[in-house]
Amino acid sequence: MTDKPATRDVVLYERSGCHLCDEVRVLMDAMLGPDAYERVDVDTDDALVLRYGFRVPVVAVDDVDRLEAPMSEAELRSLLA
């Protein structure tokens, strides 16, 4: 039996040209590393455009939307800790 920490599926829903998305991505890169989460451009899928509209950035953990714009660095740190 190993004591591995549980892995979480973290997703950043974003769109090109979104300065808030850029800010959150920089924070997530620093907190988790750029390869530790998935980035999804909502504009590549009509269903995602309908779901997220102008709420981006949205951070989901294990398929649950947990934070959306506007979010603070403290909120993001608390979620990802």
C-alpha cells in the first residue's frame, strides 16, 4: 500500500485575448507548473461557449466548476493548495 497523494483533475477554461485568463494562467503555472493542469479554449466548442459565455476564466477541479472571474489570487491559492 502506498501513501500517494490523491491526484486532482484541474482545468482552466479560457479564451484567447482574455487578460483575466492570462493572469490566472500565470498564477496557475507558478503554483502547479504549466503541465499540471489542462487548458481549454472555450471558443473551440459551441457547447463550451454556451456554458461559459463571458464567465472565463473558470477553474474546475474534478469536473466541478470551482472559481470563475473575477477571482483573487488568495481564492486560487486556497483552492489549489
